[in-house]
Amino acid sequence: MPSEVETVTLAFDDNRLASDLFGQFDQHLAVLENKLDVTTAARGNEVSIQGTEEACAQARIALQHLYSRLKKGHDIRIADVDGAVRMARAKDRQLSLPSIDHPRSVGSISTRKKTVEARSPTQNTYIRAMEENELVFGVGPAGTGKTFLAVAFAAQCLERGLVERIILSRPAVEAGERLGFLPGDMKEKVDPYLRPLYDALYEMMPADKVERGLQSGVIEVAPLAFMRGRTLTHAVAILDEAQNTTSMQMKMFLTRLGEGSRMIVTGDPSQVDLPRGTISGLHEATRVLHGVEGIGRVRFRAEDVVRHELVARIVAAYDQETARQDEP
């Protein structure tokens, strides 16, 4: 039996913010229509939403949340609207968005430059895991925000004085023995491999502060091999592309954790560049350390991709192909 169609009308108390909420040429409302299969009509500070009861409720929650962001002085973009819809559609209501009528806390990371909020239920879980655990594994496909959120969280901790340093590391598997022949100092040698981490830093912190941090050592770029023998205290250490670590490298990195520090390990098990037959340190660590107190593990999936809808479809297609090949 088809669901009954209903109409909901929302009114917002600030005409200017309502205009920003609906978007130029109502483009933000168009996202709601596409994602939730509703129809909308905006007039002044009001918008009517027509669709099933569930879809209308989800659209209302998403719009009220976005409006609350605008009232706090934050801008909203298409990606924010998409994220609000994802969260409003979450089946687990504990992960859903706060609304004006029913305020709830949604995972967010804030610095003086920018505030980012969870754009999917899994991102919400990831942010909470970083807040609550000293070691967190963020595992899943590209485009899910696991690296960006890790760096954003590190920037927040540094700005709030919770740590004294940020340490960025990544195995340079592609360079192999040629790393030593690349021109420049060690930072310049590994920069190409850490570009995603730098991009996130510059988005969350002013450029001059990032540059000063790199010069003073407050923000440190350290090849994974150079971690041996160190104890990382009062720092947030991020290991990116961890699927390309060996078992020994992963154990070595994890045991560098010192007083007042946190570690975030990110990787995509489907993109291992290690020699054939070599066990990925990330795969082994998430298995061996499962259930250990103080360690959080968050697994992202194709439906968590927030970079671009096509990326999500690409990841899903490859996952299906892998599952097909694994069938007996």
C-alpha cells in the first residue's frame, strides 16, 4: 500500500538566513528533493515540503539543523546539505541530527578558523571515538573523510592546548629505496606523500600558523621509519595510509604512544601496495587489538563516501567485484 502524501510548512524567523538556507536559486532545497524524494516550494521565510510522512520529517530535521548552523554564524554549502540529509536519514536515532524542537549533540570539530560537523552516521561515530579513546583506527575507502577528520581533530587539540605537537606520518611505499635520492631535506622528500594531511591542516588552521608550526617543530613530518626508538608524548600522532605498513612497522608505531598523547591510524585495506604475500600491518592490528580497552575502531563503507556521489558508486562497484571474485 503506497504511503500517504502530506505537506509540512516550516517558517524561519530571519528572512536573510532563510534565504541562505534555501540557497541561491533554491539549490539547497533541490538537494532535499533529490535525496528524499520530496517537493518543496519556498516563499519568503517559509518553505512547504510535500512527500511521505517519513521524508517530510527527515527534510524538517535537516533544514532545522542547517538553520541552527547559520544562526551560529557558519556558512552552509551543498556538501553540508548532503551531510544533513545523511544524518537525518540515520536509522539509529542516537546518531541523528539535533533539531530546534529536540536538541541533540552531533559530532563536530572546531578551530578558530573553521567548524566541521559529521556528514554521516559513521563520521559521527568516528569523531566520538577520537574524543573518547587514546588510539583510534579509521578504516575504509577513499572519500569518507577519515584522514581529514583526523587532522582536524589534531588541529583542535593543538589549538585548545590539549597537546603540544602534531606528528604526521605515512609509509612512503611507492618511493621504496629511492626516497633517499629525492632532492631536498626530509620534509621535502616526504611532502608528496603527505599532501592530503597538509590540505586538511591548511583548511583548519591559518596558513601562517601552519608554516610557523612546521618551522618550530610543533607540527612535525616524520617518515614512519624514523619513529623507531622514540616516545611520543603530549602529541597527536597520525599514521595515514596505514594499509601499507608491515606488521613490524605497525607494532613499532603503536608502541611509540607516550604520556598525554593520542594516535589516529587511517587506511584503506582495499588499496594495499605491499609486495605480494606481505601481510598488511593495518589488517593484522585491527584483528589482534579488537576489544582492547582504550582503542576505538571505526569502519567506513561505500555509503559513507562524502567526496562525490560518483566516488561512492565507484567504491561500491569495486566492492561488488571483489565479493564476486571471492565467491567459491
